[in-house]
Amino acid sequence: MFLAAALLVPAGRAVADSTFGGVVYSRLNLDLQQDDPWEDHLEWRNKLFVRLQSDVGDDTQAVFSTLLEHNTLTSQETVADYRLGLWEGYVRFRWDDFELFAGKQIADWGMSDASVVDVLNPRDLTEFVKVEEEFAKLPVLMLRGVYITGDEQFELAYVPFYVPSELSLYGSDWSLVKRGALADIQEGDLDADAFARQGIQPGYEEYPPYNAVNGMVAARWLHLGYDFDYQITVMNGWELLPLFKFEPDFLTYVNSQEGSARETLESLQPQEIAAYAPLYRSRPIRQTQVGGGFAGILGDSTVRGEVSVVHPQELYTSRFELTEHTIAMGTFGIDRFLPGNIYANVNYLGAWVGQYPDEGLYLIDRYNHFLLGVLRGSYLGETLAPEIRAIVSLSDFGWFVNPKIPYKLTDNLQMTLGAYIIKGGEDTIFGQFQDNSYTYLQAKYSF
């Protein structure tokens, strides 16, 4: 349905001073490890994105876009499988050396492929790291001013309303609590669906009040050099991925049971949830981040790097108690074209956690190291572009790899056969999602 509708639209159609275009994604996923009846063994994920850009006078431009998303063939469809609404909606004004962007938008402040300073927009984490690149960041209402003088660029941004990154607690294969973990008991008065009927709320999400005082403010200085660009960024705002603060009585109960706290949380029975509800509250804390970065040409390669310091950052101990920390992060990457029409990109990402407790932290070490890489070829007149992406944790040796073979049938239609494979040990970032490895077939139509 999505693909057929898009095929009726001429590609890149321009009307007067307006440009209309978009993209359709239709992806069929087949689970590679079908050992859990609660998992989605088959998924069909569809997205339709439409964008209109219009020039209103010589110095004003309006941009509007919408995103329609529908996931089906899952074992249990929820409201999270549907999305329809305004994606972008902003106006750009220009006066000489000054530009003003007002409205719902996405800002790009990163200089590295694994950016640690690009924090103005929340992220879509509903499929971990497997989200189409153009939808990885969520647009937010923002007022952004840019002043350019010579090689210097100064930018101020203000985000008035808090919007967190999207990550579900339960209800999908990518949720923090696996689907079915609360459904071991399906008899009696308290089954997995009885909470809403009996007014039982497992937890609460408490967001900052919607007023101007609670907004995010950020500033950037950017120097555009001949060979190298440099930037410094400062941000003060709310954390984009708040953790759940478990209630003291419930946490005491969890840590009194046999096994680890994680095992107890994953095996909770409906009666236990009803007895201790609400179990948690999700309340973001305000943070300050200072960072910098560079990008430039070094011989036949492009090099990029960034550093940042964030305080405070809440993290879980092994007993799922929240503690505050200072985190220093850094990334360095290099990319170049190799013989045989091959593009290569390698990035290192590291994070150091201050005030590290003796008992350790859940999923996080004092020093955390990752390698990220991309290899991509281009053949048959750029119609065939095989690619492999990978992330490896050097701290616990968990990994994810995404090999894929895209082939352009026409200038606008591309088919891709690929796989998404995750492996990791118990109580590791990759390990908690390793049952979700799948192969997929995707159609992409641009218009």
C-alpha cells in the first residue's frame, strides 16, 4: 500500500518555488532465533515520509514534513506500532549574516560519526541502533539563531519543551522488560491485562513542567578553516534518557530475593506488581555538558574527533539503585576511499565514569571502549553497493553486525537484503538484545 501510493508521485516534483519529495521504506524482518513464543518471529515495518520545502520571498523558507509509520504481522500490535503526525515544521529567516530557525526541527551539531556532543535532539531507540538514518533523531520545537562572520560561526539554541528519547519499557522485542516476562501467570484475578481494569499503575513518568524556565539552552562556536574545522559546545538541559527510580520498599524486596536484581525484575509476577505498585518513577535530571570537536583532511583521509564532559549523569548500581556520576567521553574516527571503489570508516568511542562505586554499575564499567566500522563498495555504475556495519565493545566483547546488499532497480527504487546480528554475554548491553537477531528484505522508494 505504501509503495503503490508513492509510485504515483513524480520524483522530486517542484511547483513554483516549492520542492516536494519524500521516501517510502517497507521492511520485512524474519527472526533468526525463534526460541521464544513471545517474540515477534515476523515483522513488517513501513514508513512513509513526505517533505515540502517552500521559498516565501527572497529571505524566508518554510519546511513541513510528515511521517506515517505502521508495523504489522507482529504477535501483538500496540499503539507503538502506529505513528502519524507532523515530523518537521519550521521557518527559516535570513538577514545578511544572521539566520533564524523557528519551529519543530532537527539540528546537527556533531562533527564525528559517533558524536558525543550532538545532543539537541532526542533519539529513536525503539529498535536499539537499527533505525533508518534520517529518522534516528527526533525533531523538537526549537528556536535557533546562527551568526556567520568570516570563518567564524556562532549559534544559540533554545528548546522550550522537554521531549525524551523513545525507548519502550515493555510491549516489544526491544523493550527493557521482555514481552511475556509478566505473563507467567494467566489465571485468577490478576493477569497481565488486569492492571488497567483494576486501576493499578506499575509506574509513573514525571516530566518537567511545560514552561519557558525549564527549557534547554545550548551554544556553539564553529571555526571553518582551510583544512580543519573546530567547534566548542555548551549545553544545559534535561537528560534525554531518564532512568527509572524504583521505590524504596520495592527495591528492598527485589534485593532480598535469590539471584540477581535483574533476574528478579525480569521474573516479576502480576501479584508482586500489584502489591508494590507504583514500582518506579521516571524523572529526568538537569545536566550540563561541555564539549569540543574537529574535522579535517589529513593526506588522503578525513579525520574527526570529539570530547565532552557531562554532569550529573544517573546510572544504576548492580542493585538497581540510582547514583550520580560525571562522565567524560571521547571519539576519534578516520575514513578514506580504498582501491576497488571501497569506502572505509573506523571510529573509536570511549567513556570514563567518575565516582565509580566499589560494587560496580549495571552494564557500565569504569572505562568503556567501543569500535565502530563501515565498509561499503560501489559497483555496476553505483547500482550495487554492498555494505557491512559493525560495533564491537572492547570492554565485554559484545558485538553487532549489519551486512546488507542494496541494489538499485531504478533511480528511485532500491531493494536491500540484509541481516542484523547481535551477540553478547549476560548483563551486557548487546547481550540483553541478542535474541532479536534477524534477516530482512527492504524496499526503498524515493520521490
